[in-house]
Amino acid sequence: IFVSIAIGMVAVVFTVFWNPIIGMIVGLGIYIASVYWENSILIGNYSMIIRNYWVKGEGEIHTVKGILFSIITILFTIAAGSLLIQKKEINRKGKE
């Protein structure tokens, strides 16, 4: 669940500040890259049970590491989104 939320939030940040198509491509790109490459940096690997160390017995995809990586990604996207919103002044329309 954390991985899906993290990837969704990354896609939303890209959608709000660039283009909805770019946001969708980034979100899908993370999942597609995770299917082909088993790497702990690709967050989509943590959503696949077959890649997990407990199931496979080898590799670097651990559940705890995935949860921590997802929470860090979620917090980073919240911070980056907040800063970009303040910089872009999206929510300051009626305050003048």
C-alpha cells in the first residue's frame, strides 16, 4: 500500500507542475522499469511479492526497506509539492 501511495504521489507532483501525461508516464515508467530490473532503487519492486527476500530467499528487496523507502518518498513529495505550490502561488488567489 505504501508503495502505491508513494508512486501515486510522485505522479501527482509531476501532474500538477508539468503535465498530466508526464505524470502518468512517470508513474507507469516506474512500474515498467521495476518489472524488467530488480534493483532496490526502483520502488515498484517492493510491490511485487515474488521479488521479496522472504519468498525468493535471495536478493536485496526487503519489506522493511521498502516501507521506509516509500515513507521517505511520500514525505519528500509532500515537501516538494508544498514548496512548489508556494513558489507557484497556486493557492494564493483569494488572499490579495
